[in-house]
Amino acid sequence: MARVRTDKVVCYVVDRQRLLVFTHLDRPSTVTGVQVPAGTVKAGENAADAAVRETLEETGLRTRVVRELGSSEYDMAPYRDEIARRSFFQLELDEEAPERWIAGERDPATGGGAERWECWWLALADAHVLSAGLGALLGRIES
């Protein structure tokens, strides 16, 4: 059986040599790790618009795309029987952002109940700690 292939975006929101990240509040960090906004491109949506939408949905922040950084494929197994075709974007803020805040989704695309996470800023130099291949194109960020 062929693996499901989905188009995803990964969003690197950069501000003053810091990267916007989050950690889950209701699930152990040993399972979820440190993440950046990311998600699925909807039917009829272009990837850049999906990056802005996903960042807003997951963090509450308005941003704009600075540039596309490239793409890669990520095998989600054994978590999901899926190959994620990821487009990576560098974004910048359209508004001021706090140092830390709580955000979340009431109806996550992966199903299940509401999820909450804490958003915060991580020095770009320390961003190698991102989980699940989310840091794959960090080296392409321009400051």
C-alpha cells in the first residue's frame, strides 16, 4: 500500500536573531519536543499563504513571508503512515510579540481534543534542538 503524501509548511518566524518556538503544555516534551509553527497546506491554497495562516492559527501572531527557504520530505513513521512534503519559509512579524505566551488549537488537524502550548523565543544559535526534522533548513535563514 502506498504511503499517504501530504503538502506541509514549516514556519521560521525570526525576530532579532531569535526563532519563535513552542512546547506543549498537555503532552510530555519527550514526545512532542520543541517545535515551530507548521501544518498542512489546504486544497487550493498556496504554500506561502498556508505558512502565514498556520503561524496565526498556532501562535495568534500576524506575520508575512520574507522568503521560501526550500523543501524536503520527512517520513512521519511510525507516528503516522505519511510522507510530509515540507516547504520551509522564513517569516517576520507584522506586530509586536510578547516574550512568552500561551496559545493552542481547539480542533487540531490530527484529531483529538484541544491542545495548548507555550510560545517563546529561542536564540537562533540554539535552534538545533527542534524536533521531528523541523530544523532541517535553519542554515538557510538570512538575518
